[in-house]
Amino acid sequence: MASPADLVIVGNIVTVDPQRPIAEALAVTAGRIVAVGSRDEVQPWIGADTEVREVAGCVLPGFVEAHGHPLMEAVVLGGRMVDIRPVTMPNADDVVAAVHAEVAARGADGAYLNGWDPLLQHGLPELTRAWLDAAAPDGPLVIVHNSGHKAYFNSAAARAAGLTRDTPDPHGSKYGRDADGELDGTAEETGAVFPLVTGVMTPTDYPALLLAECARLNRAGLTTCSEMAFDPMFRPVLEQMRDKLTVRLRTYEMSTAALHTDASPDNGDDLVRQVGIKIWVDGSPWVGNIDLTFPYLDTDATRTIGVVPGSCGHANYTREQLAEIVNTFFPLGWQMACHVHGDHGVDTILDVYEDALKRWPREDHRLRLEHVGAITPVQLQRAHDLGVTCSVFVDQIHYWGDVIVDGLFGPEHGDVWMPAGSAVATGMRISLHNDPPVTPEEPLRNISVAATRIAPSGRVLAPQERLTVEAAIRAQTIDAAWQLFSDDAVGSLEVGKYADLVVLSADPRSVPPEAVADLEVLATYLAGQQVHAKAD
């Protein structure tokens, strides 16, 4: 044995290591685990200067968010934008009042709000350009839909962003236009939405905002998080803040701006590293622009979000455009991560992936599909056979489950939304995610929802698609780390890996699955250093 450990943690330890799934203690030196086992096995690592912590509850690997947006969430929840998400402000009257209050407070500086959701905030007005101009006649007003896939803006915001009727649609995005070709005050998808919110970016304040975001993630038990819409402009600030970050970041650069990146696949380290390129095949089910083989229902809900009766949604790119993106970055060694909800879009991107793998075979590519709401069992099997892995947004069932079935797609397609069970049945390693700020960071709720599939009304959607709690834990730890090419360093509690830990109030495997969401995060550790402790 080497010199005594810096830290020894004793308690009920769930390692997520199949070779030794349960332990009583672990030892940490220089941020890494040097021993895992029984109390007697770890006792020799305790010296005069070793800190020994007896913990109540249960110790697990730090949770991994495989599909997050922490760099943008830092801004969205940083105070310059008003948080009007349904989880914060469920009442439509309160939302409208918040819009008027922010316009009055900000004036010519511009009012920016995030979280508009007519499907959950019943009774919201239609956001026409006329309504927006009347609400804010003197300064910019931008309201971002809760999905992040659509924004609404007034005339002053268009002027501030330099948008006119002659502005071309960005790659894979679009600005809405009326019958005369004038901007109608809507923007769809990242390339069109981002230019409207640059006014909230304050570089001098950003480090503090990012540290607040790290603290939010740590409070949820997260120690590793992906950034799925990475802009290279953030590289300098991440480098400057390396010594202060309390979350490992894995970034995916957006493919929307140009078919080029200055990074290479061997960049970064175990704290910050770009691992892939992100594509958006389609949009959001909540704004009607996902690429389906079947139509949306004709209901009050679909009419509220502007879906034309009989519409099957649409894709953001043609197959040829998707192939151009994949065939540019994949041969360079990049992992590709593709946002896709609609089943028709799934077929398209799997065709593109299959062609790329034939041209440039790679043994361990871990090509990804993101969200996959309407993916079918046949498509999941095809994906698995190609070596493609899925990150599943199962928390949508908790918030929109009833709307999905009754308002958007009907029982045939709505009940089986987010078919995590079918994915795991193929042998696929999946992750669960929250896509924050769309839903809050709540990995424990993800585990609970994956194991119960309980919608807001209490009904269970497609019980055959439920996961065991153990499988859901893996999807929030080691399998999520694997998707991020980080399972060699994090995701399970094994000798040689970082001591990234979360301490919970109870073992998730020992409580009813519906109670897992209510467990408390008592403490979070990054490389053996405590970065969160629950206040008494």
C-alpha cells in the first residue's frame, strides 16, 4: 500500500461497478479513488492525517447530465432574463403580468423572458408581432419558448438584432414572415433564436453566472454535464475559470454556423473537453415542428401552438444537408449528436449515419440520437445494430405526459413516447437527461419517471417501457458517462477513477420508485472535494 489516503468515506456505497456493486468504504488520494471495499479492506488506508467521514443515507457516483446546456442556462437563470417557465410560473395571468412588469422595468434596455409554454400555461395570448409591439412600443421585447426552439420578438428587437424582411434564414432555422414577406415576430431554431438574445450576454458578469450554474448542478448531485449547444466564444472564459469549476464539462459544438471547427478531437482534459458536434434534425413537439410519419391531432392544444390540421411537422434539414454536416465532421474523428424527435427524422439520420459508417468505419464511434420521443422499437434495434446510442428525455412524461397523449398524438403514439424500455431491451446503453433549462436539473426525478412513467394526472404511460431503478441509475451515471467518452474517469466508483460522489438521504433501490424523486441530495463531491452540502 502507498501512503495513507487523504479521505475515507464510510457508509452504504452503491458503486455501479458490476464487479463490486456494493461497498462499505472507499479511500481517496489526490482526487482519485485508491480503494473500494469493506471497512476492514479500507482501514489500512487510514493514517493520522486522513479525514474519515461516516455518511448517512447512500453514496452513489456523481450524476451525469448527458444532454444539458449549462453555459446558456447560466445566462437564462442569471437574472437578466425573467424565468417564466411553467415550473416557475404555471399561471398564464402571472406570465403576462411578468412580461408587462419587465418591460416597465427595463424600458429601452430591452425585456427578455424565457419559458413561454401555451400547452402548460393555459390561457396565454397569441404572441403576434402586433401584441408584442403594443406590449413594448419603445424597447426590445424577446420571449423565448420553453423548448428553446422558438422565440417571439417585437419591432424594436428586430431593429436591435439587425433583422429586416431581406434577412436570409440561417442554416437549419427560419424567421416567420407574413403574406407580404415582412417579419411576423417569430424565430424558429437555434440559428434564428440566438441573435435575438445576444443582448443579455454580459461578459463581465458571466464568470459569476457560471459559478452559480455550477452550484445549481452540484445541488442536484451532478458532477459532469454536457453542453449541447457550445459556441467557441466560451473557450476563453472556460480556460480562465478552470480552477473554479465544480462540474466537469463535455461540449458539443453547434453545426449551425459553419462546417468548420477550430478544435480537434484530442482537445481538453478530464475537466473540460469538446467531444462532439451537435445537429438539429427537427425541432420541438411543443411548437409543432418535429418530423413525423403520422399527423398531429386536431385539438385545442395543437391549434394553440399553431399546428395546421393534418400536419406531420417537418425537418430542419434535408437528408443531403445532414449528410454534408456528418460527412464533414465524422471523418475527422468527431462524435456526432443529433437532436431528433420525429420517427421520420430518425429514419433520415440513421440513413445518414449508416452511409457514413460504410465510408469511414470506426469501431467505437458512439454516434448519438437526442431525445427520441417518437422513435419506434424497430428503429431502436436498427440504431443499436449500427452502434448508435440514445439519450432519452424521459422527464417529458412528468410534465407533458397528458398533453402528449390527449392533445398532440393520441394513445397509439403518445403512450409509448420516450420508449426507454425498448431501447434497453435491444442491449443499447442509454442516458437520461433534462435538457435544462427546458426542465430543471433533476436526475433523481429522471430515475423515478423512467421506473414509473407516471404522467401528471397519475396515469401510467406504456408500463412495458418502464426501466428498473437499477437500469435508470446506470443511465444517469456510468452509461451517461460512456456516451460522453468519459467512463474511463467517472460514472462509477472504482479504483483509478475520480472521487466524484453524491450522498443521498436514502438508497434509491430501497424506496418505492415513485419516491426516488423526493430523495434529498445531502452532499456532492468533485475529485474528493465537497462542492455541495445540504443546509441543516
